[in-house]
Amino acid sequence: MAIESINPATEEVMATFDEFTAEQVDRALGDSMAAFQSWRKTSFAERGQLLKASARVLRQNKERYAGLITAEMGKPIIEAEAEIEKCAFNCDYYADNAERFLAAENMPSNATESYVQYMPLGPVLAVMPWNFPFWQVIRAAAPVLMGGNPMVLKHASNIPQCALAMEEAFREAGLPHGVFQTVLVSGSKTDKLIEDDRIRAVTLTGSEYTGSKVAEAAGRSIKKCVLELGGSDPFIVLADADIQAAATTAARARNQNTGQSCVAAKRFIVDEKIADQFEKLFVEAVAKLKIGDPMSRDVQVGPVARGDLRDDLEDQVLRSIKEGAQVMIGGNRPEGKGYFYEPTILKDVTPEMTAFREETFGPVAAVIRVQDTDQAIELANQSPYGLGSNLWTSNIANAKAIAKDIEAGMVFINGMVASDPRIPFGGVKKSGYGRELGIFGIREFVNVQTVWVGPAVAPAPVPQASE
């Protein structure tokens, strides 16, 4: 089977790659397990030096790597360059902090000494999506590698050049052979990778459907997995919010990466007392966005990554209109080549409508009016997803209290949801489980090993029967 690299802005086939044969995959897995035997014994200082070198390679080749991102999935070039910089920062962050995050910890017990230590697990399979071609991989790879584990990348099939470029970057940085490898295989081969005994754990960023399949395969093989899946993030604007700031941020939060982000704000839940003003400012901010050639430095909205994805998005908009939603701006696909779709805002959206019920993976926003804060929280939680959320209000103490009632892995108050290496990232409900980034991310793929040193110095506690 051929794997094609198609430019979504021009619909041109840029390159074609042969899918890896069974023998090539077997060799890659063998190399990964062989590398584990030595990589696990390297010091944090040695691993950190190589991650620092990886950060330098990324920065030195930023223009080329960003160009690959833009060419393969249509991300505006300014955002693509920022993605590479973020990857480099992530490598530096874990190089600087991994030893502290994974330091042994004393655990008082009846032993002479008892403690836990964090030991490598072995090769980790990364099943990754196309929307942040470098960042999704590097945010998982940096903590996995610093934890002493190799990584095998099975990337999205529409971005093979990015997938190979990352292996090249790590190799240029000096990582030993087998520590990071890309295998070009179709999604149908993922189960076989998971089932192989040389793979010890799995991390996935992708759709709810793909996540359920990966979790099923990992469960059959009794392997740890972390799932970062879909999202339909609420963007709550209360009556006392800074409406101008909220509306300006809303335009960016919905249309960054052409709206193709799990943590992009999608459902804009607005107090009816300020809804007219918010909608007006929101439309004005979206109208200023320039759509076009993503290689142009003044373009903020590029094409959707694939033609079928644009078709799905358009269908969701048409169904929502049929159900009673009103188009405030956009709602069309421009003529000509490329998988473009106009930035769109739908108003008068209700919970029964498609734009509310389904995740819209593209530049389409749904505005929902509510009577008060209680209804805003109710509708924010009325979703199968629970990844990120935004809350806009001038009352910070109240916002912190409201955050406890929002069913989401992240609550950003008066700001746009974004991943940051320094804080944990992940969701609840059908948005997945486990965490990436921060101290929690690096502890996902290690063996939390208890060490007990005898003899006992005190009697072990005896459970008492309840009276």
C-alpha cells in the first residue's frame, strides 16, 4: 500500500512512500528492544544532553520542519514555526527536570528502609494524529525518552514526511540507534504493533473511535495506555466578563490551527444579558481573519487537512442549519483548489443540534445563550467529552468555585486553553484518561517500584475487625 503526502492547499501529491513490510516492522521492534537494554542504564545527565541536542536540531531546522508541517497538513506557517519552538522548549524542560521528577522517594513503613523508585518500562508505542505533526509526538517523546524508554512512532498516514523528519532529527542529535523510530504503516496495522510483546505501553492522541480501538487492543494485551481523545470545549462567558477580551480571544481559540484542535473552544456558552454584544464583537474579530495560502505569513486560517474532513464539517453545518441554527458569518467552502472552509459562527444553537452534540473539527463555532451561571455549567457539562474549558468572568474567587463543577481535565480562567510542558494535560469522560506533560506526564510510563529493606523494625499493623 502506498502512503501519499498531499498538500491540502493545492491538492497536489508531493511524495509517495511504500508502507513498511512486516520484516521492516519486525526489525524496528527488535532494534527498539535492543536499544532499551542500554538506554535504560544511561544517566539522566546523558539523556538530558541528547534531549538538549534534539532541541538545538529542532531550532536550527525550524524553517524546514515548519515548511513540512504547512505543506502536509496546511497549518499557517507562523503557527508551524511556533510549533517547532514549542517542541524544542519541551525537550529542554524535561532534560532539566526529569531527574527531579523521577527521584526516589522515602516511604516510611515497618522496614529498616523503604522507598519507591521510578524505573523504565520498555518500548512505548506512540499512535499520533496529523493536526500537530511535531508537537503531539515530541510532547510524548521527551518524557518517555527521559524516563529511560525507547519510542516507536506510528504517525498519521497523511503526514509521512513529518514522521520521518522527526526520526531524522533525533538521529542527528545523537540518540543511539533504536531509541526513537518511525514505522510507516496504515492504521489497520496498529493492533499488531500493540500486541507485540516488545511493545510495553501505548500512548495515543486521536479520535474517540480510534481511542476505543487502541484501548481495546491494549486491554487484551494487558498494557498501560494513555489516551488523549476528542473534545468539545465550552467557552463560558459570564455577564461580568471583559466582553472585548473574551470575544477577541474566542476568535483565536476557535480558529487556531484552522480549528483543528481537540482543545479548541467549540461551544460558546454566553449569558444572555451580554450575548448581543459578545456576538457582534465575535463576528467582527472572525471577519478580520485572513484565509488563504498557509505559506503566506499574513494568513491566519489555512485549509482543512483533508477533503473528507472538510466534507464532514460542511455536513455538520448544514445539518445544524436545518435544525434551526443561524449563520452569522461564513458557512461556505471557497471555490478553487484546496480544502478550504470559511471561518463560521452559528448562533441560536441548542443542545439538540449537531453543532452542540458533535465535535466540529474545523473553523466552526456554535454560540449558545444561557439565563445564568447555573445553566452555563449545566450545558458545559452536557457533552460526552471533558478535555479543556474556558471561563470568562471578573470574579476570580467565584471562577475558582465554578471550576470545581466543570467536568473537564483543564479549566482556563480568562484565557485560552493551551498545552504547556510545565502543567498536566488531559481529560475525563470520552476525552480519554491519563496525563501528558508536567510531573504527571513523565510518571505515566515508568514502573513505580517499591523497595523494602529488612529486617522489620516495628510490628506490621494488624487490621482490626469491625465491631
